[in-house]
Amino acid sequence: MFSFPVFDSAFYLVAAPVLILVAGSLVALMQSVFKPISGQGAVELVTTGSIAAALLAGLAMPGSLQDFVAGALLSGALSRFGVILILAVALVVCLMMREHHIAKAFFRGEVASIFLMLLSGMLVMVASDDVVTLFVGLELASIGLYVVLGYIQPNRRSQEGAIKYFILGSVGAAILLFGFALLYAACGTLRLSEMVAALPAVANHGWAQLGGMLVLAGIGFKMALVPFHMWAPDAYESAPTGITAFMATTVKVMVLVVALRMFTAAAVSMDDVWQPGFIVLAALSMIVGNVMALVQTNLKRMLAYSSIAHSGYMAVAIVALSAAGATLPVRAILFYLLTYVIVSLGAFGVLMALETAENDQLTVDDLSGLSKKSPWVALALTVFMFSFGGMPPTAGFIGKFFVFNAALNNHLYGLVVVGVIGSSISLFYYLRLVVRMYMGESAGAPFGAIRPVSRIFSVNSGVMAFAVIATILLGTVLPGVAMERLNRAATEVARK
Amino acid sequence: MEWFNSHILSILTFFPLLVSAAIFLVPGENFARTAALGGSILTFLFSLHVWHYFDPASAKLQFVESYIWMQEFGVRAIFGIDGISLLLVMLTTALMPLVLLSLWNSHYKHLRQYIGLIMALQTGMIGALVAVDLVFFYVFWEAMLIPMYFIIGIWGGARRIYATTKFILYTVVGSLLMLAAAIALYLNYYRQTGIYSTSLLDLYSVSLDPRTQMWMFAAFALAFAIKVPMWPFHTWLPDAHVEAPTAGSVILAGVLLKMGTYGFLRFAIPLFPLALQTFAPVLIFLGIVGIIYGALTAWVQKDAKKLVAYSSVSHLGFVVIGSVAILADGTLSSEGLTGALYQMINHGVSTGALFLLVGVIYERRHTRMLADFGGLASVMPWFAVMLIVATLGSVGLPGTGGFVGEFLILLGTFQASPLAGVLAATGVLLGAIYMLTLCRQILFGPVKHEENKSLKDLTPIEFAYLAPLAILVIVMGIFPDFFLNKTRASIDHLARNYKSYSLGVEGH
């Protein structure tokens, strides 16, 4: 006789966001079958409604460290940070999608169903202490993304990107899974927290070291660190811009949360494997990412390479994680991540506002004279570019300040010099956009190939305005407060 | 009054930013012009207030304000002013109304935005001068670049984009290394005391081994040397100056370049005194090369603006060698330091005037080539008077501010190293040659070109913004003590005690 497992209310409090999304996903699936409820409006309602409900549930999640179902589900400040950030991004992206030219294709029952399902996978990944569950969450998220990427716009470019992403992503996932398997063999446990606790005893064991290296490579794949970055530019370019914005931000959040759980708490003895690895990946990413971004003309491709470089900066802070009891590197990563998410959403928001169905691959030239056409949008993109480039008084500068701070505290002088060189290179291509917008001539017909941004209130302009204000505030008056808020999540994973 | 006195520096810093915000929000060029001019005059009055109540007998920081920014990391927003920064703040606030006046009748596109950016730039400059916290200083130092980047890039000449990109990239590369060194310094302070602080007042007390000092000095000095600019990091300057609009050039030469030399006095020298011992000969060598190279290059220029730009390279070489002249007893030459500071102000005034004057004839003839002029003295007598006064101030004729500055610098340099003194003195000679060449080619001889015969002399507005500068050139030459009295205590303190430098806080 089948009996439904009974959990206490604390479990439901933690699981609520995931359960809501799964329920939403099932409803959306029904919508694709039953004609009367399959209208775009109804799907929009179900999608945004369930994400908003999940976000509310996420805000109510307890911040105390507690695990359920043998570690499959883990509450705590870090889980909460990841869940809220991912859901907030998803909500914003969905709302922006409504105004985008692919709205009709996106808000279909089957697409929405997959989208909500992959979102639940992401939540599982950031809120789990069990490597198998975590991996299931990762696969749920990744497979969902492959499908969404290729399915919304059934054209050649999109499908090619999806296939590339699928093949490389699967390789990455397989490597990660193999690494987990070897670590399991060495440590004898599937619980992440027990695994990292058991590592010191077996750290010199060949299986453990190989497993550690494979996990490093797997995380590198998902974070798009060089040389595991190949999928990112194609996937970013071929996906509809809203999905690119979603992918560029949430995938980083979920992978970094796992990376923090893994590498922060890991034993000193594993540093021999992980530290040199991350040093190489970070240095390569900062150099290759920035240099490759320099030669891009397609804006989404440029932002893809720039995101690779930003992964590199976060990896610098990961290298610095090894100091005992230090919460600064963890907080540096979380702060950097937060800024990166806000600024990326803003920047992709600008692209979404400007592109049309005919021209959805904007190039640097399309921005020529934007300051005259849409001064506010140009101003917003300028703030985002300065923040990406790490110029004060924006949040990007404070993020770099903390990352360099953490790295220098660990005597990583070489990495900081590479970071400085990378930053200088990056400024060149970020400023090139500013040059085009403000110093270039307006190209072509009065409205050119890009969409004139309407003056009435739209979600899109709201997101841009919010991102601008947040970028400036996090760069001027709020960094102290933000870092204090992140302390709890950081102490949770800091090395004892 | 009490409240005003205790917040005067933050008011002085952020008031121009408020004006700038108002200019960006309120449409209409007339409002922009009036608000900017009024705002900058008011800022000047605020700075006069500081000047008046500044206690010249004290070498301590005065009018200090301190606010918590990132408590946990010891990052604070600290404002403070001493004799060294006081003069530079006065230079900044005095130049701005004149610069804005020069824009009164101009017909730039998007004049409102142009003026708004200039006001925002003023906040950056004053902030960098009165910030006493490393991170806080860095924010202003970098934020200053953004308005200048747009000013050159949008309102500049034909190759403006190349020039502005070069300008910002050069500066940022240097500054980022400085940031890394600043963080390393801050972590060293933490290791020694267990307290996080980015306040200069604390960081002066860090004791570092010579090797570490060398690295950090190199990083700081690179950032400042690019900004000054010292040879061989000067190549961005002629490009930036030639392409920048007149007002941009005046601010760039008048104030922005001084941030580099100010950085040496405030940060590099007192923070890393041991490294200075090693690097001083290098800096003096580069300074002398800059003086001679700048002078020779200026001599052969055909473009008046480029000539003045290269003369800046030469003049700021003097400032650098004056700042690092170490005497036999190991102290810095206080004459050299005084001269360096005075020369910064004098260069700001006379070169500012020269750029404005070049702007005056450029507006009439749309050319800056020396060959296109000649004989203007008979056509534009008042213009000729102004140009001659500015030129004499620039070459350092006795009776002008330039003489006082260069004389003190050479005095200090001779005491430290006679050879360096002799070599630097050739720069004075060369300076006279190229500047007088400029004067001769523009003003004297027959009027060669027909279109020059009908040129109008200075308009009342042009007269209004040039006359104060010309008067200042003379006054600075005749009454140097009026200016130097305020700085003497701070300069002497730095010269004598730079090896164990500390800055007290007045009233604490």
C-alpha cells in the first residue's frame, strides 16, 4: 500500500518554492493540451504567478542551517541567498519577456512548463547537501535550458547553438558526475558536507585527487571558465536575449553556490589540487575572456566573453577561500555575484528593449548615436559598462576592490596583476560601446534598425532604472550594509 | 556657523555635483549657464571661507570631517585640508568660474550637458584633494576621469575618440596598480595593528621593509607619473590637449595634471620614504629628461595648442624634481617643495590663461597654426597684453609667479645635486626660447594674412575671464608670501619629517 511520506512543517517551508514551481509546471503542461486555457495570457498568468509565489515562499525560508530527507534538502542563509536571487531573476526575466518580440513563442504551455521545471532544478541544486540530488537538480536545469534555447525560435542558428550547448554541457556534466563518483568512492558518503569533512584523511589518495580534479573541471565547465568556456559564446548568441539574460545570471548563481559549499569547507590538503587549478583557470579566463571580447562585434557574444572574464574574477576569490575562518573571500564572491547579476540584467534589458524581430542580433554599430535617439537608455547602458569595467562610483568597483582585497590577503600577487591587466583590457571594449552611443553618428534612417524605446512606463525601463540605481547605491552608500548582510551566508560555509 | 565650519569641506566637494544634477534635470541652456556660473562662484566663496579660517601656523589637517562608509573594513569618508591641498583647492575653485565664463557665448552642441559634466568634474577634483582616506581618494581620482572622458570624446576635435580612449586607458592602467598597492598597504597595517583602516592618518604609521616599499612606491609612482605626465608616460597628453575643447584643456592642464604631483606629496613620498631614497635619482633623471625633451619638442611645434601642451610636460618636470630633492642631511629641501607647490599653482594660472588665449584666436580664425597668424599685436592690442603676461609668467620672468616657483625649485635642486640643478636650469632657457617664439609668431611682424586684419579685439566677457588670470600672474610674482604663508607649516613639516610622517587633526 502506497503511503505518502509525512514531513514536519519545517520541511514544507523549505521545500515550498520547489513544490510551487513543480505544481506550476504541471498546470502549464495541462495548458498546452487543453485549448480553452492555452491562451498566451493564461500561460503568462500561470508562469509569472507561480514564480512570484515561489519567490514569496523563498523569502519566508528559514535562514537556519537544517537538512531534510537525508540531506537532499538544505536550508540556511546560503541556500536562501541562491533561491531568492534565482527566483528574482526569473521573475524579472518573465516580466521583461512579456514586452519582447518573442513573447508569443515563449508563453506557450509546453515552453513555460519546461521553464518552470528547470527553475525548480536550479533551486534544488542551490539547496541541497546530497551530491546525487544536487546532480539531478543540475541536469534538470541544464536539459531544460537546452530545450528552451532551441525550441522557442525554431531557426537554424538557435538549434545549432542548442546542440553545441547540449553536447558540451553533457560532457561537463559527465565529468562532474564522474568526479563526484570518485570522491564518493574515496570518502564513502554522498553528503557534500560529510564528503568535504572526510577529505583530509584521504586527500593523498589517487582517487580522491582525480575526483577533485574532475569536480574542478566540471565546475569550470558550468561557470564557463577558460578552457571550458567554448559553449558560452554560441549559447549566449543563439538564445533569445531574455533566455540569455536568464542563463548568464542564474547558471552562475547556482554553480557558485555549490562551488562555495565544496571549496570553502574543503580541507587544506585538497588545496594542492584545487588551488593551482583555480589559479590557472582564473588567470586564463581573465585574459582570454577579455581579449576575445575585444574583437567581438555582436553584443551578445561580447557580453558572453565578458561574462567569462567575470567568472575569472570570481574564481580569483575562490582561490583565496583557503584561509581559515575568513569570510571575506566568500562575501567578496557573493557581492561580486550580486553586482554581476544586477548589471547583467540591466545590460541585457537594454538589448531586449532595443532589438526587434528582424534584428535580434544587435552589433556595436547598432548603438551608434543612441544617446540622441534614447538618451535614458544610453545613460543606463553607460552606467552598466562602467560598472562592468570596475570604475567608481559603481558597484563594479567595490566588487573588484573586495576581490583584490581577498586575493592580496592570501598573497596572490600574480593573480591580482593579471586581474589588473584584464580590467584594463576590458575597459577598452566596454568604453567602445559608450563611444558609439555618445560620440558616434546616428546610423541610417531616423529609427534605424533598432526599436525606439517608448516613453511610457514599461517593465523593461523599470528594470533598467532599478539596475542603474542599485549599481550606483551599491557603489556608494550601501556596500558596507550589503557586506554585513552577506556575513551570515559566509560564516555558514567558511572553513572552520 | 558652527555647523557650517564643521561641514565646509563636504559642502565644498558636493555642492558642484548638486548644481550638475540640477543642470542635467532642468532643460534650457540659459539656466545651465547661469546655474553653473553662479554655483562655481559660490563654491569659490566657500573656498575663500576655508582660506580665511585656515590656521597657517598649524601643519595639522583642518576642517576635518569623518563619516563611516564601510565600518567593518575600516573604510571611511574623511575630508581634511592642510597647507598643501589648500592652495590646490583654491586654484581649482578659482579657475572654474573663469572656465565657465569662457563658455558664456559659445555655441557648442549640447552645451547644457557640457556644462553639467564640467560641474561634476569639479566635485571629482575637489574631492580628490580633500579626501584623506585611500579608498575614498581613489573613488574621486577615478570618478574624475569619467566627465573628462566625455568632454574630450564628445566636444573634442577630429581625432577625439582616439585621444580620449588613450587618455582614459593610460590613466586607468596606472591607477589599477595603485589600487592593488593601496590594498596591500592596508593589509600590512592590519597585520601590524589588528585594525582595519584605510585612513591616511593611520597608514602613515605603517612600517614596511624596504623591498615592500619599493614595490608599493613603484605602483603609486606609476599612477602619478602617468597623470603628471612624466616622460616617457606623457604621450597621451599632447593628443588629449589638441583634441580637447578649450575648457577641457584648461581644466586638464590647470588642475588634473596637478593631481599627479599632488599624489607624490600626499601619498608616495610620506608613505614610502625609504623607497624614495632609491627612486629619487630616477625621478630626478626622468624629470630632467622631461624638462629638456618637452622644451625641445615644444620649440618645433607648429600648432599653438600642441606647443603649450608640450610646455606642460617641461614645466611639470620642474615640479617633480623640486618635490624629490633630498639634501645631504636626508631631509627634503623645503625650498624645493615650496617651489614645486608654487609652480603647480603658477602653471595652473599661466597655462590655463594660455589655453584660453589660444581658444580666443581659434574661435575667430578656426586655426591654431602659428603660421596663420602674425602681427596680431597691432590688430588685437588687449589680446597681445594678455598673451605677453601669460607668456612671461610661463617662462618665469622676475616679477611673475613663475620666477618664484622656478627659482625655489632650482635652489632646492642645486642643494641636492648641482649637476641636476645645472641641467634643469637649461630648461628655463629653452622655455624662454619656445614661449617667446610663440609670442613672436602670433603677435609681431607684419600682418601676413588678409583675414587677420579685421580681427576683433577681446570682447568684454573674454576680458573678464582673462584679466583675473593676468593679474594673478603678477600678484603671485610680487606677493608670494601672501600665498606661501598658508603652506609654510605643512611644507616644513613634510620636508623635515617625511621619514616618520604623521598628520595630526586640528582640534582633536
